[in-house]
Amino acid sequence: MSARTPTAHTRSLVADLFGDDPFRGTTAAEHGISRGQLRAALGRGYLVRLRADVYIAASALTLNTSSPLLRAKEALAVLQGIPAVVAGRVASDLHGLPFLRPHGMPDHGAVTELMVLKRDAARLGRRPRDLLVRPVPAFPKDTQVIEGVRVTSLLHTAIDVIRMGLRADWRRRAYAMPLPEALALLDAATFRSGARTPSEAAAMVKSLRPRFRYGPGIRSVDLARDWIEPLSETPLESWSRGHMIVSGLPLPLVQHVVMGADGISYRVDFCWPEMRLIGEADGLGKYGETPQDFRRAKDRELRRQRALEAAGWTVVRWTWDELVEDPLTVMQRLRQAAIRSHGAA
């Protein structure tokens, strides 16, 4: 039987030492793997270079290189074993929280944020532009582990992203999220944390407030706290309600049940009973996945709208794309419908 080639030996050694996780070339060198061996393994396709001096076994690269899990593990590999907690937008993506880009603002891509203990910060060398390290006296006690990665808690993460979710790299100033986008995060995070009323949700956010310094970012959280509605069913509904608040529209009832002319009770996204006005935010999920599902859903929607209009309600609908492209026009349609309904009353 022939002996294994040096490159096969390197592949086996990398698998034993690092498994499916990214690793630094300097860490590999500490275990006897030379730069030449790494270059040979790269040339044979056994390894993939993620960034300068950070590698992963090609067989382990089942994730897209922009996936939050891989980005988190890649950032942790850069620290070479220094304990850290993943925070910010990468933690938000790992939690599955909605990140909505504010209208008119470019998305520079998420900076990977890591909390490290202050006593370890001095051990850090140069870091890439897309890696932000935040020294803290102690890690939060409510951190969670998602797929082997330690991250900030669900609600802590939402607050962090609202405070400074818009940042091109660690040397640039971070910008806070506006109210509509902040509500999409807080509605989802507080509901998943167990809140079912606005007061419960506000209390949850208030309980974490002492963790964060006062500044422009945290003021955005304070502003959004009083408008949280954890029963909003989708990010589109939360986002729409935020734009209503910013536009000065009267606050609607959410997930309200009204009676149609056909005697059937319908639950609507937004309702202004005194104006006999209904708002419906149409996300794609409600229409199913197949053409047949779509046709059936549109037929039900048409019959439902006719029943509501026959009962004296005005129905205004909008889609995700309409809110993305021109939220002011969507809000103006609602305002005009409210004026017409008020004048007809």
C-alpha cells in the first residue's frame, strides 16, 4: 500500500485539528503545518482561503461565504482563541431577525461585531476593516449559543442593531435605524421573547436599557420603545405601521376583526373604525408557493375585499415593493382615503 501524499496528510491533519471551522495559518503553524503545506492544499482544492491568513476545509464549505454562520466563525478564527461573543447584524442574522434597509440609504454590508473582554483587548493585533471589536468589562449573562457560536441575546441584539446597524466598516461612524425599521426589529424580538402587549414589550426593552451608553443610537431605541406592537404578524406590517407614525397618521388597530356584508368575520392588518378605513399590507407569503396557490389566494382576497367594501369599508392595499420604492406615496394614499372617508361620514 502506498503512503499518503504530503498534501493528503495536511488535509487529514487539518480535519483532526479544526474540523469544519475556519482557522488561521498562524494557528496551523503552531501545530506543525507550514505555509508551503497550506499553499499545496489550496492548489489541490483541499482548502479555501476566506480572507488573508484564514482558511477552511473545502469539504466543510457547505455554506455560502456570505452566510452569517460562516462569517461569525471566520471572525472568531481571526481572534485565534480569544473568547468572544458575536453581536450586531451578524448576530441578528443568526437569530433570524428582520433587517430592513431604510429608504434611500445604501446597504454597505454588515460589519462583523465581536465583544471581547477588556483584559484580552491588548492581545489583539491588526484587524480587517469589516471586523469591529468592542472591549467590555464582562460578557452579558444572557448570551445564547446558536449552531456552536456564542451570540448576544435576541433582544440585546435587536437593540444593538437599532443603535448602530448602519456602518460601512469599523472606522466609519455608525448610524442608528429610523423608527419604521427599528419597529420591525423590536416587534419581532419582543414577541419571540414572550411579550404579547405593547406594555410588556416596552418593559422588556426598558429592563435592558442600563446596558447601553446614552447617545444618538440609544435615543432611537427609546423613541421606538413606546410604539412597539408585538402582535404585528410580519415585518411588512411593523414597517408599515412605523411609516404611519412618522407620517402623522392616526394610529390604527392591528389585527382587528370586522364583519363583511357576507356575514363573515375578517381579520385585517390595520383598521381605523371611526373612518371605516382598512389598510392591508400584502406580503408574498400569503399567496402560497405554486401558481395554483396564488390563484386561489387572489380569488379569496377579491371576495373578501368585495364583502368588506359592500359593508361600507374603504380598503387600501400596498405591497412590499411599493413600500420599499416610495413609502411617502403609500402613506399619501392612506391619508387621502382617510380624508374621503371622513368627509363621507
